[in-house]
Amino acid sequence: MIWAFVFALLGACSWAEGTNAGLKGRVTQKGLEYGQQFGLEVVKSLLKKEHVPDLNGSYNIPLIGDVGYSVSRIQIQELQLNESVTSFSEGTGVRLVVSNARIHLSGVWRVKVLFVPDSGTFDLSVSDLSLSTELGVSRDDGGRPQVWSANCRSSVGRLDVKFHNGASWLYNLFTGALQAPLRYEVNRQLCPELGKGISNLERVLKTMQVSAQIDPFAAIDYSLVNKPVIAREHGDIDLKGEFYGVGKHTESPFSPTPFLLPDEGDHMLLLGLSEFSANSAAFVYFTAGALRKNFRDDMIPKRSPIRLNTGSMGLFLPELKKLYPNMPMELHLSARKQPLLTCLPDSLALALFGAAEAFVVLPNATLASAFLLDLDASLAGQLQLDSAKVGGSVALTNFSMSVVRSHVGSVQATLPLNCKGRWA
């Protein structure tokens, strides 16, 4: 079984009210069930990290009398969660129900019998343990997730204890008399200890970063903009999804618009990217001057019949070959304006606004401008989604070229508009 990651970009074209997210995520019941093992491992980790509080008291044992006891340094050594069910708790978070679990604890015991102290270690095994709890989820003012434990209940079935060291041979004769009070104490501590672990997780979440630098130019803000919405069959999160420049957080000229994820119940996880996120990224890279690339002849595939030199380009521009015979060239591509993505009901449209300037590399390594072109293109794309992969197609729907200036005579070129491509 594999995760079905669906990049639901087309779903971002459906409008909804009350949201301002750039990115959306949804975990379905199918995904929750698949991730159940991870959740159980988290529960195990939370229960194992903390020492159970010390237990102190006294108990009357026939023929011996009152025995004062102290049990300390109690720690969970093994936890088997054999039967478990996870589900969404509508309006709250996630519900976990565990049945027939086994737990093994160890610790140190101390007793005082007739004013005589004794001590040693012990092993405690609990079986037929049941636990049910809810993990609530929300967000704080900084857009970080919040979690808490709610409606925790536990019950302990069978309990076996074995004492070691000291006069343990004697106390082991009376373990049956100790089962009831120990079972009560263990059961009383299970939910509080789980709550402590979740509180520790909450403290970690308070320091969680809600933005990340992607590269030297851009970072992304993925803070929560709304409380997670927990329904009966799925849980949704809304993230800001805005890109911004590194070192200078310039506000994007775009604003997020509400959108809905498609109803894809067969998938485990759905991710939705809005045109706001894509356009804010394009704005950042364009503003940083990152949307440019210089090409030399050694960067062109060797099988290409067209080379970046005046001999090859002179076939189209005879004046170029006359002015600069047999000289290398460079082609500088850049964006005149930022690319613009538009989400349509059944497809995506991408507008590109570029410039291409050709240079001749002179013998002294300086560059002489040959010509400068403005290149505008429009692309249309569609996504094809299935349970294992994302594929799609793209087509060039419009292309225009205009000559800004030329130092080598008339420049003429055409490009067919039926260029198409597919990927999977």
C-alpha cells in the first residue's frame, strides 16, 4: 500500500466561502487508518518518556500487619497495543481506542515492616488494558498547531508483580493481596501520564517554525490561517502558502481567494495549491531577478543542428555573419514581467513574458549586442490524477515575438502554435 498524494490543482479552481488559504490539505479516514501505526508509536513514545509518579501508602497483610510501601522510579519498559481503532472526532480531532493491550513496568520498591526497612526492584506486567482518548487540534494566534488530550478513559484487567532483592522471597508470597491497590494506582496514572506527554508535545509545537527558506531567493509561509476543520470522514487544514523574498518580506500583489478541494474519498491525502501560491512564488523570483538564464554554445545539446555562433545563426541573419564571421555567441533569456498562472474550471493557463537578447563574444571577451526580442507565450495545461501518480499535458496556445532592436539587420522568425507535450 502506498500513499496516494494528489496534487489537486484543478480542485483549486472551485470556489468556497470563508477561507483565505493558499495551500489546503485533507486527510481522509482511509489515510488516518493507514497512519494509525505511526500514531500508536507516538502514544508509546509519550508514555515511555516520563517516569510514573511515585506511589506511597500502606496495606495490612495477614500475619504480618501494616506494611508501609513506597514505589518509585516507575518506568514503562514495553507497551503492546494489539487492538486499536482510530477515527475522526467531529469538531475535536482524532479518537484512539485501544483494547487488550499489554504493558510492562519496572521500578524500585521500599517497605517498612515492624519498623524494619527493606528495598529492591520489581517488574510489573499489566494485561487486558483498555484505553480511549481524543487528541484535540486547533491553532494559536501565530498560526501554529495546538493539541490537547480530552475524554481519556482507561481500565486495567490483570496485573502481575514480581519483587527482586531484599526479602522479596517473602513479599512474593503476598503479591495477590497487592494486586488490587496496585491495579488501582496504575489505572489512575495512565491518563494523566498520557496527558503530560501531549502537553510536552504542545510545548514543542509552540516553538515550531511556520516558515522555511527554500533557496537563496525565496521562503514560504505555511502557517495555519484557520482552525483545522474535523468532519466525520476527514480532517482539513488551511495554510497560508505565501512565498516571500529572503531578507525582505515584500507583500505580494496577489490576494488568496477561497477554494475547495475536490471530493476524492478514495485517496488517503489530498493537497491543494491555489494560483495565489504559484503567483506569489513567481512574484518573488521575478523581483529577485532570478528568472533569467544565459546560454553558451557548450550548453546546447551536441545533437542540435543550431549552434550558438555566428556561422549557424548567420543562416537566418546574413548580416550577422558578415559583421562577425565565425565568432561565438551568447543568448540571454529573462522575464520582462512575472509569469501569471490562472486557474480555469477544467484547465490551467500560464502566461509568460520574456526577453531574449543575443550577443556576439568578441575576441577580447566583451559582448556586443546583436538583437533584442520580446517573447510572449501562453500555455494551457491539464492534470490527470490517479491513485499512484500525477500526469498531465501542456499545449502552446499563443506565441508572439517582436523586435525591440537589432544591430544586424532584419530579424524574422516564426514558431508553430500546435506545440504539445505530455508527462506522466
